[in-house]
Amino acid sequence: MHNKSIFFILLFCIPFVILAQEDSAADLVKQAVELNSEGSYIRAIAALQKALEKDKNNLSAKYELAFAFLQTGNSKDAEKYSKQIIRQGDSLKLEAYLILGAAYDQGDKPKKSLKIYDKAVHEFPGNNLALFNLGLSYYNNGDMGMAERSLIRSIDVDRNYPASHFLLSHVMLRKGETVKAMLSLYYFLLLEQDSERAKESYNLLEEIWKSGVNSSGGNTIVSIDNNENDFYKMVDLEIKLKATPYKDKFEPQDKLNVFVANTDMFCNVISQKYTGKTGFWEQTYLDFFKEMHENNFTDSFAYYISNTTYRPQVLAWLSDHYSEFNNFINWVELYQAK
């Protein structure tokens, strides 16, 4: 009888122990955040749906759920949960706007996306991500003028956000303003080298340089877009006249040498012709490249960004120029801190 009583008590207690060990909504959200960061979106969705069963107004659960649905291509449910967050209040509202805009893009609703990003910028005027996404939306809608304007505002907020420079370079190429596109590409590569878009940007710069001269070495003057002002026209013309040509049978080291030489020449032309002005393009790019050239850091810069494509050759150069390269990095850090 005594043993039976103990057995009954144990059975009676087990359900309560199990209930006590069940994860709370906050615990489930925490698990889902980790799952989302690992790319395990389906498992994250399951955990978040359980969290909402426990706490139907949990904003963090709804945000992570909207994000996970967006990553799995379920734009409809991403829209659903991001809209709920926006209706519920200010917490995570900006993040919800960004997901909603992305969901509209994913669902092939570019005009709705543009409207949402514009609303986000009006409600959060100093937010870099809102401005960047607005610029991206204008770009996707084919309005390069407004895309440029939004991206300039984004860079004014955060000069060291790589994506804004990357997208701005493509906007300027679409506008036919090659020199400005090159400035943005070069600066983007200063900020980011270890990514697919960095490789894409470096290859694009090489293609721009190749288009300016014939492989045989003869100079080719390419027509200059009328939208560029006189300064950029002069720079465009001069770099095309002075560019070192690429040849079809170049080895990687030869290609790297040409890129370094052309980059140095590009910075030299800017340094000679730029007298200093106030404006976005001047203060963001021209001041930087002029000062860098005057400090004799253009070689270090060119090798640094070439790490995206010519890593073995760059590492060999660095081993022989460590002190010079280290001085360049220190200068960049001081310049960006200004």
C-alpha cells in the first residue's frame, strides 16, 4: 500500500512538472531569433507560431515571423504580420515598414513598396535604412533622379554604410555619369571587399577602364554624357586619354599592375583639377581621393581593394609594404572619424 501511494503521487506530479518546463513565449522567440540567424526559417516559424498561441500580441514574435516568411518567399504572410506590428504601435514600427516594403517588392508590387518606404522616411527622417530602401525602390521603379537623391541623403546620415555607395554607383551608371559611378564604386570597395557584390564592383571598375582604351594600346575617346558638369567632363576625358591599356593575354599580375596604375592616375587627375567645393560629391568623394593622393596612399588603396580578385598577388605586395599599408589604414581611420 505504501508503494502504491508513492506511485500515485509520482503520476500525479508528472503533468505539473511538464507544464512547468514548457517554454514561455519569450523563450520561444529567443529560440526563433537564433534559428532565423542560422537560416532555419521553417523551424523558426513553428516556434513563433507557438509563441503567438501563448501571447497573441507579442511584437517580437510577429516581427521575427514576418522576417522568416519574407526569407521563405511567403510575401503574403510577411505583409500580414508586418501590418499587424504597424497597427499595434511604435515599437518595431520602422522594422515592420522595411519588411512590408520588401514583401511588396517580392510580391511584384513596386508602387506599393515605394509608398511604404516613403512613409517610413517621413516618420523616421534621419534613418539610414529607410532612406536606402527608398532609394532602392526608386531605382527599381526606374526613377534614377529620385534614387540618387534618396541615396545621397542616406550617405549623409551614414557615410560608412557600403550598400548606399554600391547602389549609388549603379544609379550613376544608369544616368550615364561614369566618373561619379567610379567614385562610388571605389569608395564602396574601401568599405567592403569580402562579398559577391564587392567582386562584381571590382570587375565593373576593370570593365570601365577597359572600355576607355583599345587592347592594342590606342586611346579611344568615349562620348561624354551631357548631364555631367564641366569638371566631370574634363576628368572623364583626361582619364580616357591617359589610361593604361589592358591586353588580351595579360596574366593576373599584369592586370593588377594596370589597375593600380590607372587608379593612381585617376586620383592624380582629381588632385590636379579639383580646387575644393562644397557639395555632396565633393565632400564625400573628391576630398577623400585628393587627400589620399597627396599623402601618397593610392597604391596602398588600390592593392587593398584588389584583394577581392587578386588575393595572392595582393598578399605578396603586402608582405613587402607592411609599414606603408599600415600607415594607409591608420590614415583612413582618422579620415573617417572626422
